[in-house]
Amino acid sequence: MKKTALFIAISYVLTFNAYAAQTEITIYNQNLALLKKKQTANLKTGTNDIVFDEVAEQMQPDSAYIYGNGIRVLEQNYDYAGINYMTMLNANIGKTVKTVRQNPETGANIYENAILIAADGMTPVLKFDYGIETAFPGRVLFDKIPPELNSTPVLMAKVETTTAGEKELNLAYLASGFSWTANYIAKINNDKTLSLIGRAAITNNSGSGYEQAKVNLIAGEVNIVRNVMQPRLMNIARTKSLSFAATDSMVDMAVIDKPSSMDSYYIYNIPGTTTLKNGQMKQVSFISAPEVKYEKEGVITSSIYFNTNNPYYKDVHPNVYYHFLNNKDDGLGIPLPQGKISFYAPDDNGSLQFIGENQIDNKAEGQKVSSQLGKFFDIYGEGKITETRQINTTKYKKTPQDRCPTTATTYQYDTTYKITNKGNKDVNIVLKQPLHNETKIIKETLAGKDIEGNLHEWRFTLKAGSEQSINITAQNTIEKVTCD
């Protein structure tokens, strides 16, 4: 009786102050969110019981932090058994319950009272006047919901204060089931610029919905300790993810202001308040850049290896790359969180067509964004070693302890590359040749340069309907251990 009275009293305090509750949600792109809830309560001097209702179903209870001026937290409990047949059985153990079973001859319901003495999962153990049933062929009926069961999760706490009066109470905790991703739309305007739109896709599969919440988004990765999800929560998460597509919605909202820097991360503040329904995806614009300078090029990486064989490649179509710099002079200059970028371009009739997509990593201001979208159809290339010459051979021992000498033979390789453009537009081409071991280019008909990653590259513009040939001589020394 005391327990019931206490619960009713707590519920009264909660209901009385519900109007003052405010929720702020900071969402990370790692299936994680920080939720902060603020409410007021009239506290008496000494120990008080307080309740924060409607906390996230996938709350991480060990992360909960209650704070406020002039209060000290003595104890806190996350309470969410849920209301279902199993929890109702467990909550009524030791009590008299009503049962119903069907008369096998007439089909009529037979109602009886019994004492629920135990429950094995969904199976009750019942004591009737005639004996104990461990496999009762019927159902247990309940007159009311026990006060200790909640349809929504709550966090209860005992707090102590030395001064009575209205106090502001704050709750902060982590919860799973929230995430956000950045999605970008790049529309090609002309041969020099594109327009870039960035949208944040916010998902709430936490099991709880939030009305008029303040929402922030964190760009960057924080280190978190992964715990094994409880089976009940795992089932909830799985169910919500399966039903997610049916509740998607596109929402037009004001473009988010430029993010603010916070330690090693960036935080995006969504203006005003918004509602996050459970099982919903909400899209919010955070970037709108109408004139971003870009470059388009085709990239071929040669598969030739300069060794004693004569390898070649043929009919290789270059990869299509779009590049742009994330700086103000080129029309951007804001942090770009990792996400998917989709490209669209008008065809000859002016109709917009999808031309490919890819992922981008977090890009700070000043970094280059490169996206590989596919391959050129009308452009293809080939390469072949046309002649191999042995220049010299030497034998030596690398250390005095070596039993067998090392034979070092130097070769030169005359090589021809040819790229053909059967299309009707000029294209910038990058040809890359891997340089393994001690390989170096000693002669070339088109000037190239060594770049990072043991590569040598040539850059040129391939005119429509033309072809470009490059002749080079590469030199490499091959070592072998030989024992006579």
C-alpha cells in the first residue's frame, strides 16, 4: 500500500511539472545520441523522490547524470520492464488471479481463481483448489496493471536538498538508436561549376519519440565503448529498422547555419525546435552552394610491370573523376561531414540525369574532394613494352656471411602508351604508371613527374576524335640470389 501511494505521489509531481520539461538531443553519426532533459520540481528539505519520464527506450542507464543547484543525488534507477504477458505474470506472483480455459465438449469459457505461485517465462504455475497446475491449458487474466510496470521507460532518483522550494533538475544520458548521415547532391551547371546541396538525414530508431526538441548534430568520430545490446533492445532495434522505410518523410526546413567548432569536432545546430518521431527519417538542409568550381578528368593506371616479362594492357577505359576544392575562392569553404555524394548532369535535351555517386570522408576547409563515378565509354587506352634490353650484370655478396652471391641485372624497357577519344568532347586525361623497386623513367616524349605512392604520371588534354601516344624508356635493376 505504501509503495502504491508513493508511486501516485511521484506521478503527481511529474505531471504537475511536465509543462516545464525541455529536451535537447545531440546526435552523433555512430548510432549514438546525448539527450538532455530539463524540468522543475517543488522539493522539500531532506530526501525527495523524483521522476524523469519518457526517457529513451535504448537508454544507456550507466551513462545517466542528474544534476542541479543545491541537490545531491543519493540513488537513481532506470525502470522499464514494459507491459506484456511475461512481465504481468512476474508482477503478480503470490497473488490471486483469474484464469480462463475452454470446455473441450461445449467450447464454453470456464473461469476460475488461482494463486500464481511462479512463472517460467510465459508458463504460469497455478495453485487451484484441486491442486497445482504446471501446464495449464488456458490463460491468466489480469484486473489491472501493477504500479511497478511502465508502458514507457522512466528514470527514478532519490535526491537530497537542504533548502525547500522549486528546483531546476537536469538529466543527461547516452542512448542508442539515433544517427545521422550527410547526403550531398551535386548538379553540374556547366563545364566549370556545379551546385552542391547538403542534407542531413536524421534517423530515430530509439523506441521513443520527441516533440519540439532542440536538435544538434556532431560531425566527427568520438571513441565509445561498445556494450552487447540486451536481447529485448536488440529485438526492438531490429523491428524498428524493418518498419523504418514505411515512415520516411522529407521535411523542408531552414538551412542550418555554418557549424561551430567544438574541440576536435563540429556541431550543427538545427534552428528552433523539431519533432523526431520514432521510426522516422528527417532530412534537413545544411549546405547550399550554387557555384562550386570543379574539374573533370579521366584516370588510367597502367598495369605494366617492368621486369623480365613483356606485359601489356588493352582497351582499358579511364575512370571518371570529379574534383573540387573546399575553399571560399572555389565557392565552398565549410566543413563537409562524411557521407554519400550523388551527381546529376543535364543531357543534350536539358533533362537531368543521374551520372554516378560515391562516398566522401570528412573534409576540412582547404581539402580536396575527389569522387570516382564510373568509366568513360568513348575513351580507351593501351600500353605495351615494345623492347627489353639488358644493360649490365654484376655479382656481389650483401654481407660477408652470405654463402651465395646476388646477381644484379639492369634492364631498359621501351614502352608505348596510346589513348583514343572517340567522343565529341575534349577530356583531361591522367595516365599513371607504378614504379616498383628501383624503376625510373629515363626518357619520355611527354614530360611527366613522379608523385606520391611510387607513381609517375602524365597529364594532357585529349581532343575529341583524336588519340595521344607517349613513348618512354624505363630502367630497372632486378636482383636474384644465385648459387653455383
